[in-house]
Amino acid sequence: MHSFGYRLNVLLTQAVTLLALMCVIASLSDTLNVPSPSADVRVLHINWLHKQRNGNDEVSLTMNISADLRSTFTWNTKQVFVFLAAEYETEKNHLNQISLWDAIIPSKEQAKFSYHTINKYRFTDQGNNLRGQEYNLTLHWHVMPKTGKMFSDKVITTGYRLPETYV
């Protein structure tokens, strides 16, 4: 006869193995989902562009951010993290990314949204590289599943330029 400890060990091993198998199946089922999200970001107004006391440029923007990310939600989705970044090039750096706004979307019902907002985080550059600078606004989203690997994607909106002079 086997001891109680041995029987408990077998039971726990089988339970953990079954749980791991269910997690693998859940992760694989998410690969069948092909999301088709849509997003639109527009700069409505440049509130100001000025030089800070330390010599850095800073910009304040009024934006309209709207997106429909409902297709990214499946039964395995825990939440979706969304952020808007301004991206531009300088002589020193090929890619500068500055996060302007972010949000956590906990449910499919909240995944279709439209925000009229100013940038939540400072749009600053070390130095005076922002005057007359061309930049893109990129809306990134990261789908965080309950189990399995994260999925991320983005929509890039091009064609923006900051003023040549301080406003």
C-alpha cells in the first residue's frame, strides 16, 4: 500500500500537469483570433511651444484620440494597455519616442473610446530640437492575456509639424 504523502504527491502532480495543459490550450486558442482594431489620432491645437528655464523645449497639444479595440478582446484577455507616443528624428538620435497619454482598458465594453484631451505627460526634448520638427503620433496597444504571450500592435499617424517659433 502507498502512504498518504505519496498519494497526495501523485494527485498534486496530476493537477498541476492538467492546469499547465489547459494554459497551453488557452494560449494556442488565442492565435486563431485575428484582431482588426481601428484608431484615429488628430492634433486639434498646439497650445504652446516654449523654452524651459533649463533650455529644453516643451510642447502642449490638444488631441482627439479615438479607437475601437474591441476585436483585441477574447475570453483570454485580461486587459489592454494603450499609449500614444510622439516620434521624431534628430541629428543625435534616429528615433525619439515621448509618451503623451496612456490608459488601461479592462473590458471589451470600454474598448471603444474617444478622448478629447491634452497630453497627459510632458512633451519635452533635451535641447531646442522641437521648433519646426516633423513628428508622428503613434497609438500603441499591448494585449495582456490571462495566460500566454502578450500581443502588441500600433497605428502611426504621420504628417505633423511643430511651429518654427515659440508660441
